[in-house]
Amino acid sequence: MLKNPKNISCADFRKVCEHYFGEPRQERSSHCVFKTAWQGNPRINIQNEKGKAKAYQVRQVLQAIDKLEVQNGNKTDNTD
């Protein structure tokens, strides 16, 4: 996902989101919205586009996973 965020299956992407953020708090026909421990960005809102995840949403989820790991003490914050 880090090297090629454009070619991720939506089903696999959803599994990653569920692993880190639990079941979606909202599911509409085209969007799944996941709850995060913070307000604001990065938000976890994914869409299925012809069986693939949207690349910008993959990048947002990767940012959110990094933020979550920093909060949980599993990773250091290297944004300085």
C-alpha cells in the first residue's frame, strides 16, 4: 500500500481499516466511515470505485494508522 496506493482491492482495504479501526460506524451505498480516537484529519472514509480503493483514501488511512500507532506508543512521531 505504501508503494502503490492506486492498485489496492477495496475488499482488502476495508479489512485493513476494520483491523485498525473496528467496524464502520456508518455504511452507505458507496461509503464506509470509520470512527477514530481523534477529531478531524485524517478521517477514515472509504469508497469502492470499480473494486478498487481510491488512492487518496489509501494515503489518508496510512496517515491515520501512523497517528494511531504514535498514540498507542508503538511508533515514534517523526514529523519534527
